[in-house]
Amino acid sequence: MAHKASPGKGSWKIGKEYHIDDDMGFALRDPLEELPHPYDAWISIAKNLPALIQNGELRAEVEKLPMLSIDDLEGHKSQRLAHLALGYITMAYVWNRGDGDVCKVLPSNIAVPYCKLSEKLGLPPILVYADCVLANWKKKDPHGPMTYENMDILFSFPGGDCSKGFFLVSLLVEIAAASAIKVIPTILNAVQDQEQDTLQKALLDVTSCLHKAHAVFRQIYEYVDPHLFFNVLRIYLTGWKNNAQLPEGLLYEGVWDTPKKFAGGSAAQSSIFQCFDVLLGIKQSAGAASAAEFLQEMRTYMPPAHQNFLHSLESGPSVREFVRSKGDASLQKTYNECVKGMVSLRSFHLQIVTKYIVMPANQKPKKKQTSEESSDLGNKGTGGTDLMKFLKSVRGTTEEALLKEG
């Protein structure tokens, strides 16, 4: 949909080049679960991470792996599965038991293929949202529904079902919001062709999808334990940018001569909410420079096809300006309901962060941590930001997008 095919009616479309599925949105449809020999060695370690870590065998097993060329990894789905597996292995190798025994060097037998594959996919060599959420799932019954009960994740970190709960609920939120993506061409064509009624109906559809996404998001309370998330899973999602434990970053042996800094997986790497921000004209800008910069940086952690889609939306007509210029109270109210749907999701995200990060951080004994590390625990997101400040800033600019009624 990056372009207008012609200035006439119906010129906005979502092209195949954006890797957006009608039902799954930005998520990968039916990810592969296995790789052929010799890449099955990666899958074997990734599948057994919790046991290998618990038995103190993880690093030795990783160091035994042969150096593999990525040349025989054919097809997008094979490459995404390999990137997911290598991401899991890398996080486990660096953080190990999560007790402060941090490895500052990723050995070349993993670092070299991981970095080459990352370059091919246009992703960074660290576990990103596009890996652990968008490409990390399967159905138990292939003919059954896309429900939590009928789904599982491909790989887990220590912490029991915490990984499954966190990643699957995040995926189901993406899918709940996905049907709104299909409405985007209708919205942009309606603005272009000055069709207010069509626009109003389409905006109602988007609002409905945002409410569904919010309802699904609430399942996190049911499936994710706050203490397991904070004390176990979160460690393995943490990156090496703005991190006191890896101040220089991680050295990718055999690839770069100096350590590199990459942010850990973050909901800010989800294309779907950045997509609605662009569509509704919610600009993370003045007074929120750091939030705007961080969100732009997080785009570089998305698959390039999804980055291109966001860029294409930015070149489209402004929905917000169209609604504002028409001065129609009913249309304005519908637009505002859509923005309020985004505000509501972001308010809920703040509640989640309070319950799953801030409160457990305050309950954690401080004696074994440096003051810098202990303050990091409750303030920093896995992406390396000051979490509450960032999320409040983003919610605030979302509220500012509301059009004054009257």
C-alpha cells in the first residue's frame, strides 16, 4: 500500500511485499517447527534450554556446536525459525542462570552464522519481538482454532509456563488487532475520495478491533505470574544496550572487533500499534523527544517489510487533518473513540508494567545489587528505556491527538 496506483478511486492497497497476512496481520502464518540437518543442532539446544541451564550444561553444549554456513537455509520461514532459535541460544548463553554470571563474548560458532542470517533478514543479532512473539507459535490441533488452549510456543526460557503465557498472549493481541489492518486501504481511499460515511464506518471497525485487543491483553493476568516474569523471564529478554551488566555491549566473536549494543525485545518493536499511531496521526514528538527517538529506533528491530509498510502509511493522506477540516461532530466523535481505544490500551500497558515490573522490583531484596543495578530493575524496560516515563509520555501524546469537540 506504499503508493497510490493512480489518483483515482480505490488506489490504496496492501501489497504482498509487506508480508502482512489477512488473518494474522504482522505475525508469521504457520511458522516452521523443524530445520533439516545440520541446522537441527540449533533447534535441539533451543528446545532444551531450561534443562540445559538448570544442569549447568548450556554454555558447554553451545561451544560444541559446529560453525555452520547459512547458505543452505532456504526460504523465509526456515530463516525466521533459525533466527528465533539462535536468538534464544544467544540470550541463554549470555545470561545463563540469570544470577549475574554474564558472558561478554558470544563464540564465533554462533556469532558468525547469527550475524550473517540477521543481515540477510534485515534484523539485529538479538532476540526481537518478531522472533519470540510473531514467529514462535504452533497449533496443537492443526485444524483447531487460534486460541490459547489450542496453541503453544516453539521454545521456552526457564520459568515454566511464563514464556508461553507472555509470548502467546502478546501474539493473540496482535491477531485480535490484525483485522483492523485490512480496513486501512478503505480508510485512506475514503479520505482521498472525500467519502465521510465510508470513513466513519471503517473507523468504527478499527475501534472495535482495539477493544478486542484490549480484552485479549487482559488474559496476561491469567497466564503470567508477576514474580516469575520479573525474576526469571525478564532476565532472558534483556539486551545489552544501556545495561549496567554489559556496559560495553556484547562482543560477537569472529564478526566485529569491538562489542556491539543492541536493545532487548520490547513491545515497542510491535508494528501494529505504531501502525495505528501513523494512521490516526498520533505523533510522538514535541515534549516526548526521547520516546519518539526510541520508537523510531525500535522500527529498525522490525522486519524490513513491516518497516516499509509503516513508511508507506506516513506518505498517505492525513486522516486526522481530514476529520478536523470537515468539522462534522459525528465523524469527529468516531475518530476520537478510535484514539481513546489507543489511550485505553496504553493505560492498561502502564498497569501491567506496575504489576509485573515496578511492584516486584520494590519487593526484591537490595543487598546483593549495586545501587545502579537495583534502580535499573524497576525502571528499565527490556528495550533499555526508563519504562514508566516512556509509557506515560507515549500515552500523553496519544491523548493529545484527541480533537476538541464542540
